[in-house]
Amino acid sequence: MGDKAHTHPGAAGRATAADHPTSVRNVVLVGHSGSGKTTLVEALALTAGAVNRAGRVEDGGCVSDYDDMERRQQRSVQLSLVPVEWDGIKINLLDTPGYADFVGELRAGLRAADAALFVVSASDGVDGSTRMVWEECAAVGMPRAIVITHLEAARADFEDMTRICAEAFGGDDPDAVLPLYLPLHGPPTPDGHAPVTGLVGLLTRKLFDYASGGREESEPGEEQLPQLDEARSMLIEGIISESEDETLMERYLGGEQVDVKTLIEDLERAVARGVFFPVLAAAPAAEGARQGLGTVELLELVTRGFPTPLERTAPRVTTPEGAGRELRMCDPEESLVAEVVKTSSDPYVGRISLIRLFSGTLRADQTVHVSGHGLADRGHEDHDVDERIGALSTPFGKQQRPVTHVIAGDLACVAKLSRAETGDTLSAKDDPLLMAPWEMPDPLLPLAIEAHSKPDEDKLSQGLARLVAEDPTMRLEHNQDTHQVVLWCLGEAHAEVALERLRSRYGVQVDVVPHRVSLRETFGGRAAGRGRHVKQSGGHGQYAICEIEVEPLPGGSGIEFVDKVVGGAVPRQFIPSVEKGVRAQAAKGVAAGHPLIDVRITLLDGKAHSVDSSDAAFQTAGALALREAAAQARIHLLEPVAEVGVLVGDDYVGAVMSDLSGRRGKVLGTEQTSGGRTLIRAEVPEIEIGRYAVDLRSLSHGTARFDRRYARHEPMPAQVAERLREEVRVAS
């Protein structure tokens, strides 16, 4: 890492299928929106000789953010794979969106990768959401490095950003976050900003100048040595403190000179073990340049310091029935286990599945078993089917470069898996296996939609099914109470992308309508009702009379029907008919069209006719009796109340609790958690938190999360109920 100079642009050539897991590196790029992840991927591809100019393949298309929607929105909205090759190692670069609405794509990238590059903008610093992802990676021991970008910005300072990163990411050991190189500044510009033109390697004491458009090695000047030696000493101590050789620190402090080769080997091992986190600088190549600043150093770190797929702890594997299964993971000769980490649709090829192989070897035209379990709550049915895959390929921008096979540890695209969805497992036909799905955030922003026209209505169901198959962070709901089709999303941008994909990919035009919560009705007091259904119009008539009493019950009681008829006033065979009638009417509602709950309905008396009475007549009479009782009673609207848990930084606790109170919420308590965060538990009416996913993000600057679950229905305040009735009247 930094001990050899590259005078060529890289191991030029196109990425191909790897021949052994040791020749693969799977790296995910993480960082907030605008930090420069996509630009960095394109700069690395240029340095590795995979593109002919910054971000362009031979046909002129971009290697990342090539989707039309991404170009229009000028931001990444999906996971992109860009494979490059460097010194005989295939590097799968996974570019992830930085915007919080597309965290599902980020989690897919983390699942597919073995190490992470955290991209931090020198002009923006480290945001709260990036810190949270770092903590998630730390929890599973994923190796990480930090890349500082936008050093060309006014007031950008590499040393200051390194200190900020050490404070944000170092935790109890900030000395584990240290730079491997120091930036070399050129002459100041008229505004006083000195641009970064090169790097000085701390371990090798070599200067790498990028000012000419290439990478030129030289010796540092005398004036640079004091700063270099001070930073070098700190780096050496940081490396030695993480060394597996426990005697090395003692020898170093005793004055022994540790050779550079030993330091680099210890550094590489510490990075691969996820206990040391180097900081590097990078910048895109200038127009006509062969390499971007710091890209060679970064490629060296990835190939030599990041772990191979063999070093990854494999996810748990079971049979579809749940029995545990032991495999030699990442063995090309083992039974096949692969996971679909992303699903997309191509207008010419059809469905394309990006897969990560954890075991075995996959070949084109092979028949595989597709298992999908554990996402039924998001509109995905469990499925176990055999399918024959189509072509295998390596993606590169809009291109798909065919390969004959894919081995354990590598990533590739599979065409024409019609049933496979994101998160599914591919395994051998004669040895079906299942991987537990990765954790995904709950979509908590409802988007109620209707087909724009009759032709759209015919295509809507299929379009929505394909949409949720591609993105498991979306949840499709057909609400039986409100009769609405609701697409639950992570945020407004997520919802916009869903609507755009329905329109552009699947040809479905939809209208967004106000989302309605599932209200209920109940009686505010006792009331009596008489249902009289008597008709004589020649031939067989209809005759049924029943008298009922209705009284409210405690919440959660449902509908209770009691028979207190005496003397056979209502024949026994027609009492179930009365019950069926009142229950049917209760389901339709008695005041505003919402289901009636939590009442006891007592049948007291009635009359029947020996010829004209029937099941249908007494059902009608029961419904009429309930409606008459409702007309004489005070009917309460009941609204659903959710139990909400908000995990928020301590700095925002007061603002969040005040906001919850303004939403008619009742705070139940708080609980201190790790990382300077507090868990707030509250009960809030669901009608007040329809947009809470958006509002909370704004309130906490993207650092808070929340979950919700239905608690119960309870009476709505009179003024709120009246406002709601008025809105309904205006809308109708």
C-alpha cells in the first residue's frame, strides 16, 4: 500500500469472471448524498483502464447513474455494480444511493460486499446517517476505510477532516482512524486556496505527484519532512497497537526501527480484520488526465488490504423447512448458494437479477431452485420453484458483458428468472437451500393510488407486483376497510421513484389520492331499535319484526349478540338470521360508513308470520333495527392509535417530544441507549402520523428512526371528528 509506484493506468481491460475467490474484492461505497461516491467510482474505473474517459465506456454511456431517472434527478436512486480489474484482482465496486429514502439499496450493497469505503465530503463533513451506518458495519465487524473527497472546495482541509472522522468513527479508539497519505498542495489560487496536486506516503516517504495528469514518484522536499515525520510516527504507533505481534510495540518504544515491509503487512492485516480504518484522499481526473488523485493508492488499499470473500463470515443457511445446514462457504466446489441482492427490469432483456454467490459455481442455462420466504408482510408470497436461468453477465453501465460461469465470492447478473425477487435464494435443484433475508427498514409513508383510466386499471396489479418484487422496502396493501390500494414507501423521493417506474417501465398511469385511516364507530350510550320488514304484494310476502337494545362495551370487545327472546316471539330458526343481519349492518357502519365495534346487541322481542317469515326477512329486520337504534343514539367515531418508538439523538429529544405532543400523542416514557441516543415511546393517533417519516427526518436532520404498530381504536375528539366529517362533505 503505497510502497510501489504505478506508471501505467492500471491493469487495463474489461472485468471478467473471476477464477478463484482470492482474486475477488467486493466493496460497497457508503456516504451521504452529494459526497462524491459515483464520481469516485468513475475515477477508479478510469484509473483501472476500464473506461476511455471519466465515467464513460466505449459507447459513451456512464458506468454509474446510467439510468434515465437518475440522470433526470441528478442523484443515485439504486444500487449499481461497476467491476474493474487491478493487478489481477477483480474489484466489484457497489455504488449506493446516499439519500435516506433509498436505504434499502444501501443495505443490499452491504449484504453483497465484504468491505466498505466511507466517502466523506471535505465541504460537508460527517452526517448523522453516515455515523449510523458506520455503527451497523462495526456491529458485524465489516472492514472499512474512509475516503475524503471535494478537497478542491473552498476552506476544505484534509487534516481537519481527518480529525473529524477520528472523532465520529473512532469511538473509544480514535487512533485507529489515521491517514496513510498527506495531501501535497500546489501554488495558491487568487482566492487564496491551494489546490491538492499530489500525495505523500507516510510509510514509504514517497511523494506521488498527479499535477501532470499521471502519477509521478519523487522524494519529498526538506520543508515537508517535519510534518511528514510527525504524522508518520502517529501512523506507525496506530498500526503497531493493532498488530498481532504483541512484542512489536515494546520493541518499537525501545528504539528498534520497524522495517516498512513489516508495517505494511501489519497494516493490511489490521484493515482486513476491521480494527484499523485508514483515511485516504481522492479526486476525479482532470480533463485529459489518465488518473484521478489518490485513485491508485485507493486501488492498492482495496486489493491488498481489504479481505477476500473467503474471509467473510457467511450468512446462516437452512433448508426451506428451516433445518440448519453446514456448508464450506465460498467454496466453488460446494453446493450452490446465491442471493438476489437486486432485481431490475430491462425493456429488451426483461427481468435481470443481480446475485452474490456465497457457495458453489453457477453456469449459464443451469436449472436452479428459487426460494423466497419471510416477506409475506410486504406483499411477497413465499415461493419455492425451479427455474432455468438465462444468460450470465457482468454489468458495466448499460452494457451486459456475457460470462460463462460465476464462482463463489463473485457477483453477476442473471437474466430471465421470472419468479426471483430481491432477497431470494438460488440453490441447486436437487439441494434446495434458503438464506435468512437481511434486515430492511419498514416503509412508513403511505401512498394511496388509483388507476388513472380503465386501461391503467387493467395493468395496475401486474405493475405493482413487479415493483415490490424489485424493491422489498416497499409494502403493498389492499386495505379492506378503506378500499384503497396503498404503497408504503420510505419517503417522498422513494414514492416519486415508484410512481415514475410505474409510468415509464410498466406503462401504468396512476393518480395519488388522500390516504385514509381505518376508522370505526361505536355507540356512546344505550339505545333501542325496532326493525319492521313487512311487505304484501301478492304471492309470497315478507314478514319480520324484531326489537333490539344496543349498549357500548369496553374497547376490544367487538360485537356481542345476546338472545333474550321469550315465549317464541321470534322462532328459534330465525334468531341466527337476526344476528346475521345486525352483524352485516355493523360491518357497513351506522353513521359515517365505518364498521361498528365494541357493542352488545340484545334481541328482546319480535313477531313472525307462519307463512311469510323467512331468513332473508329477519336479516333485513335486524339491519333496520340497528339503524333505528343508531338514529336515536350518540355515535362516536373511533380512530386507530399507534404505539410509536422513536430512536433519536439526545440533542433532538426535546424537539421530538414536543412534536409528538402537538400530534395529540401521549409520551409513555424514555430509555437511554448507546451512542448518545434516546428511545422515546409514545401513543399517537394514526391520522396524525401519516407523514411522520418525512417530518421526523426534517426535525432530526436525518438522524432519527421510528417504528409503529397498531395499539387499539379509541374515541376521536369531537372537534377532530367534526373536521373530518366536513372534509368528507367537501370532497363529495
